[in-house]
Amino acid sequence: MSATTRITVTHPSGQVAELGKPTDNVSGYGADAAARQIRHQLLGDDLRRHQEEHGAFTEQELAEARGKIRGGAARSDRTDVG
């Protein structure tokens, strides 16, 4: 188990009520959410660096990436990343 540090986090009351619905471990739920956000930020940084060095991704590269992420066939007729 990794080391932990106790912190205090303030959320709107309605949000706290919703946090308790999917889990009884709100602290762990928050830690998982923070870890996902950090990974998302690091991946975004890596993708920006890659494009700065190698140019923008082609539509084919984006379609292939979407297919891998979503586990389905790549579609080149879509332009949204999210």
C-alpha cells in the first residue's frame, strides 16, 4: 500500500450526497477520480508534445486511435475526439 496523507476537501452538499451513492468509500472514490484526472492531464501533455515535434495527427491516425479506445472499428468520418 502506498503512503497516504490526510487532507480536507470541501464539496457542495448535493455533490456529497451523490458521492455516497456509488460507494461507501468516498475517500477512495475521490482518490481514484484524482488519479484519472492526473493521467488525463499527463496524456494530454504527451499528445501536445508529440504534435509539436511531429505535426498534427491525421484523420486516419485519429480514427485508428478512436477505434482502439472504444474497442470498435475505426471510423474516419468523425472529427470529434471526445
